[in-house]
Amino acid sequence: EDIQRETAYPDGKVEKVLKNGCHLIFFPNGTWKKVSSDGKTVTITFFNGDVKQIMPDQTVIYYYADAKTTHTTYSDGLEVLQFSNGQIEKHYPDGKKEITFPDQTIKNLFTDGQEESIFPDGTIVRVQRDGSKTIEFNNGQRELHTSQFKRREYPDGTVKTVYMNGQQETKYVSGRIRIKDKDGNIIMDTKL
């Protein structure tokens, strides 16, 4: 574009004012800065290839050239990181984090220590602060993992529990209960 005025400073900095009102400032280390004619948008291109943009609404977009990662900070405090592999992280002002992985799995990290993962097939895994885990499968089955047992609940109402000592207990909708020892031997079966 046409240059209206050019100023060279003793520190090696050069400022160019374009006819459209934009300011370009070139620093001796190779970094340069562009200020829009209205002064509301600033773009700094660093000597290492990083680029920082400050938008009129005070959104800051920082591109890390080496990592090929973009870090956007919005005026409301939301931060979004976009990685070259397709992973996207959202860091909310309240401390919650949401990570979308390249396979489209979404992981939410809550401020109270709980976690939730939503997989592309619809499976949802929730982890509580105490380490217990609930898994909801897309076929209607549900699993609960605690330090004492693992329990699977089936859509028909059947519940199978495996205890840490290896003992298994299956409760059927009919009221039947079958218990097996750690080796799989039936030790109780109440066939109705």
C-alpha cells in the first residue's frame, strides 16, 4: 500500500504510516506491528513466526508458530486452545475445562474434581471425586465401578455385581438371585 510517512528511530525501529491510516512498526529483531486505521485492531508478528492479534472487542488471538497452536482469550475470560492435531480445549472463567479430542470424544473437567467423557458412540463415563465411575452405554446398559465392586445394570432390570474378592452376584427381574464364588462355582441359586 502507499506510504504516507516513514520515520526511522535511533533504536532501529521504523514506523510507516499508510495512506489508509494503518501504522506499521518494524523492530530491529524482525518483529513487526500493524495497527488498524481506527486503532482498534493490533497485529504483532514476532521474529519467531508467532502472531498476536488484539481485536476491537479485546479478544486476543495468539498463534504459536512452532507448535501450530492457536490460543484465543475472549473478553469474558473464556480461553480456547486449538492444537494442530485437531484437539480443542476450552478453559472457562469458573475453572471448568472442556476438551474435544481429534476422534470427537469430549471430556469435561469440573471444578469440584468430577470428570465426564462423552465418546462418539454415545457412551458416557462419569468419574466422581472419590474415584467411583459410572459408565452409561449406548445400548442402555450401565456400569458402576467403586473400590468395593463393579456392577452392571441391564435394560431388562438384571443387575450383575462382581465384588473385589471375585464373588459374583446376579439379581434377575424375576427375583432369582445367583451367587458364584471367585472361581465361578455357583454357591447359591434361588430359581423361582
